[in-house]
Amino acid sequence: MCVSSILMMHGGSSSKLKMTEISLLFISLMSIITIIRNNNNFYPFPLITMQRIPVAYHPGGLLLKALESRKRSQSYFAQLINKTNTEVSQLINGKRNITLDRAIRLATALETTEEFWLKMQIAYDRYQWYKQEQNQQLFNLIKYRVGSVVPA
């Protein structure tokens, strides 16, 4: 599919669209291509709007459910992954985040992938970032600035 046919699908020809609309359309198309290439379910940054950020929960909650479904205690799991009981408890309660080291240990112990745990942490961090009012204002300011910059 060529750019002109995509422009026509959006209700206009290239001459009718403003430069910012073309830029945003191009960014959206590149983002969709990135999603298809990476085969992931997360929106890359250019497609994010305030309404598209779904509620995300800390990965520790899922870890707790995984342990409960396997009828394993936190102390057993801490020994299994060679971490302290305190660290596992803090992770489950959302007081610690998933690092690469923790993601690899969790993935190995629970037969998942480290990407799964890291993506959950990223989704949670993104959600927490957008919840803060000053970040929403910053996001809107950046979007405004990007929209007002016209390429020469």
C-alpha cells in the first residue's frame, strides 16, 4: 500500500492535508510497522495518547497469583530463585520493581520469558508516569510543540 492510497483512506489528498497531519500520519504508519515487525502488543510512544493507556498492575500481583496457583510459599520461592524472603515479599507487594536479573530468575522458575516480566514492568511504569498530573501536562506540552513545528 502506498502513501497516497493511505492518505485517500484518511479522507483527503496530500495537497489538502496540513504538514503536521502528514507528519503524524507518517509517525503512526511507522509505529504500526514497528508493531508488526516486533510482534508485540504494546503501543510505541508515537501512538500513545492519554486515553490509550490501559490500567496496568504491578507484576508482583501476578507473581503472587502464580505462587498461589502452584501452592508455593513466598519463602520456598525465595529459596528457589536465590533471593531473600524480604525481597520476594517486597516484589509481591509492589515495593520493588522487575529488573533484568529478577526477570530472568522469575522466567526460569515459572517457565515464562524474561520479556514477559519486563514488558509488564514497563506497562506498569508507563501507567504510573501518565497518572501523575505534571507528566500529563508535560506530555501535552510536548505534543503541542511537535504539532506547532513545521518542517522547512
